[in-house]
Amino acid sequence: MQNDRRGILKIWLRYAYEPSIVWRATKYAFFVGIILILINHVDHIFQGEITDVSLIKMGLTVLVPYLVSTCSSVGAILELQANKRHGSEG
């Protein structure tokens, strides 16, 4: 059971580090992150009230769309492979 989990994690991480997935996630994180930062922090930015906590929050704001994109891409690849193994689609 423990080895199965390690094997699944190893496969998942291998896909997560694929250059095409990293590039796609980075693009989404950049564009979506900027929009979210502006929505959530524009008042602090224009007032010059950016603190260390604000910067951490902004970093996390960019990290979330990166993780969502990565998880979605890897999940889609794994699901397609499982469907091929079982001879079905969807």
C-alpha cells in the first residue's frame, strides 16, 4: 500500500515537472495572479501600504492558479491514460 502511494506520487510529480505543464501553469499563474492581485490588493498598492504580509499574500495569490493548473493538467493526463488502459473514453 505504501509503495503504491509512492509510485503514484512519483508518476504524478513526473508529469507535474513536464516542461509543457510547467509552462502552461506559469502562464495561467501570471495572468490570473495579476488579475487577482489587482482585485484584492489594488488599494494597498496605490496607497503605498504594501507590507511583508501583503507580499506573502500576493505570492500565494499567484501560487494558487499555478497549483490549480498543474493539478488539472496532471489529472487529465492520468485520467486519459486510465481510460486507454480500460478501453473506454470519458
